[in-house]
Amino acid sequence: MPLAGVPPWTDQNILLYHGTVDLWVADILNAIDLGRSQPYTDFGRGFYTTTKLDQARSWARVVARIWGRAPAVIQFSVERNAIAQLECMFFIRSSTAAIDFWSFVQYCKTIGGDHNRLYQAGYYDIVAGPVPGNWKDQTVIPDSDQISFHTNLAVSVLDQLPVNRKRQVP
């Protein structure tokens, strides 16, 4: 019996949102430049997205206040199979007992290098998980998520989308 209001599963595209400012929309829609991303972030240098439009809008307002520009949100409609082909690391839990999550966040926030992989140099293509509120106190922002793209291969999934599958959200 189907759940009320829940459509059947069709392996539909996943919608990802990126909060930014009007100044950078055209550049991001044209091509994502990982060289412009900041070090010492939750999952390391990368291009960050979320599945939550309201979270992206909130972040866009924060960035807009910093830069004195208009907030903007970009939406990407990505095939799940394109993401499944990449090397991904997912964090599900964020309680204080989730030592692997907090260890990784601490590493990325303080070391600032690549992901320090044991058997392969460099970054994971994608990392997904909760959004820390105050990482030193091991708190998270409730009902939030982040999906970060760390390699040129990963951002190519977003860059190669047709124009109708990546656009600025009104």
C-alpha cells in the first residue's frame, strides 16, 4: 500500500542547492573552480551543496551580508547514478559518540590538506553528512545536510549538466 502523498520510487534525479551571491552565479553556472574554495571547512576544500533549499537560502543570506551583495541560490538536478560512480564518503550520525565524523571534521578544520586517505592519495570525490554547528562542542545544526564535491571529476558531474538542469533559483 503506497504512503499518502509519497510518489512511487523512480530513481529520480537528486536536487542539490548551493547558496552564494549574485556576483558569482554566472561563473558557477559556467564552471566550478575548486581553486576558489576555502580550506579549513567541515569536509575540506570543496564545493558545498545541500538537499535543503531553505538551508541554501540561509547560507546565501550569510554570504550576502559578508560581501554586501544580493543572495542567490543555484539548483543542480543530478542523476543519482552519476554520483554513485564517484568515490564517496557518507556520515550518517553526528552524536558525540560518532567519533569518526568528529575526527574527520577536526582534521579538515585544522590540517587543511587533502583527506589523508590511507590507501590512496588525495580527496574523496564527494563527502556527505550533517552540518556542524560548533564543531569544538560537537553540535550540529538540526535537520541540515551537506554534500561537498572535492575533485575535478566530482565537479564535472555538475559542470556537464545541461542548462535546464542547473539554474539560479528565484
